[in-house]
Amino acid sequence: MADPQEKVTIPKLFEMKARGEPISMVTAYDCPTARLADQAGIDVVLVGDSVGNNVLGYESTVPVTLEEMLHHTRAVRRGLERALLVGDMPFLSYQVSVEQAIESAGRFLKEAGADAVKLEGGEEVADRVEALDKMGIPVLGHIGLLPQRVSQTGGYRVQGREEAQARRLLHDAKALEEAGAFALILELIPWQLAKLVTESVKIPTIGIGAGPHCDGQVLVFHDVVGLSERRLKLAKRYAELAEIIENALKAYREDVKQKRFPTLENSFSMPEEVVRRLQRPQEREEF
């Protein structure tokens, strides 16, 4: 098993796949969350464009801008020492041209401190992946459900159940591997298909809603700790922080209303001599 204190690199992910050690990945959008993930020994931290749904209040990932992603990636970078950091390239930051993809991805590494970038799509973005790889920018591919295209695919639905679509996803996986992607996220596809993809490529696969046979798993931080209102079949909640935080805030509000907080223990004092002087009317007039 990998040393929980040793810096995670892309070659180490290949080593983990080779020896059958599952890769752990979670999203993070700020420095405190990143620090917690790092201290927990998470292998890869993804600053996902899911920041739109989970932090910024958008209905989907589509409105998220490149500047927003760079802002959150910089914050996460400051909280990490060990985990590999991947920045998610948002909608229309790489689709227009290869040149745009290189410029956008380069900003993740140069300005935000990311170790790699992620982009959605299969064979149709292979030229972007190849160009980035040639420029020394590592790319994490993403196939299956593509959140940036949910309006095109009819919503958040399992992909690859039909044979033609399954064959297409297998083809996309090979195309991305050949283009130079160092790993693949497989989102919301049947577990049997995920197993076939994992067996057909030499690069690690990271599943989300893709069953137990991938080389690793990724979940959204808010789903893991119970900060999201939604309850997804593909996720497992390991805590109910939303309830804990709400109860803490209610207790704080009640203490304020009942004048139980703050007490003198939460307050600061000055020398009694100064207080006495300030209480003298003639001294106060000087102010």
C-alpha cells in the first residue's frame, strides 16, 4: 500500500493499478476541505466544476467559468501537501480549439498550481488531449455521463446500457489512452462495462457510479460528508454534517437570543484604573 505521507504522482497511480491498490479521489473546492482530504490520506483531489452545483448555487456545471475554476484551484492548492491535484476544465474552456485548450490548461498549472487537468469527452477531444500531453500538461479523461452535456443527453442518466453506446465508450477509452490521457473517469455507466474498460486499457480508471471493478473511486465531498440535500444511489454518506452544523447554528442563535453568549469569558478587559478614569464625567468631556 502507498505511503500515506509520500507525495502522490502520476507514476505512483500506475504503480497502484499494477499492484491492485485502489485509488481514492474526492472533490474539494477550498483550502480547509483540501487540508482535511490531504490529512485523511486521499490520493487525488479534484477541483471539479461541480463547484457550480455544490458551492456557487448554479443548477448545473455549465455556467462555471475558467476564472472561477482557477480561483478555487488556487485555494485547494494551498491546502495540499501530498495528494495529486487535478483542475477541472469548465465548459467552453477547451472546446473551441486546440490552442484554447492549451492556453486554458496551462493556466491551471502555471497560475493555480494544479498537477494535471481534467476534460470531458471521448474521441472528439482526443486531439486536445494529445496536444496537451505534448505540451507536458497531464490530462485526466472523463467518459460516460458528461455533466457539461446533460441538456444534450437528456439529463443525468446511466450511459452505455445499449450495445452501440457501450462499444462507443470502449472506443472512446482507447482513443483517450492513445492520445496520452494518464487516467480515465468513468461516470454513471453499468458496472460490467466499467470492468471491460478497466481491463482494456493500461491507464487507471476512476469510477463514480461505475461499480467496484474500476482502479479507483471518486465522490463529491459534499455527498461523502452529508452536506448535500440530495441522496444519490451512486454515493455513500459517511457522515451527516448538514444536521450537525444546523444544530450548532440553532444553539448559537438561541444563546444569543437568551444572552448566554458572549459571557465575560468570551470578552476582553482593560485595567480598572483606566475604567475608573473613563467613568469620571470631567475626564469623559475631554473626548
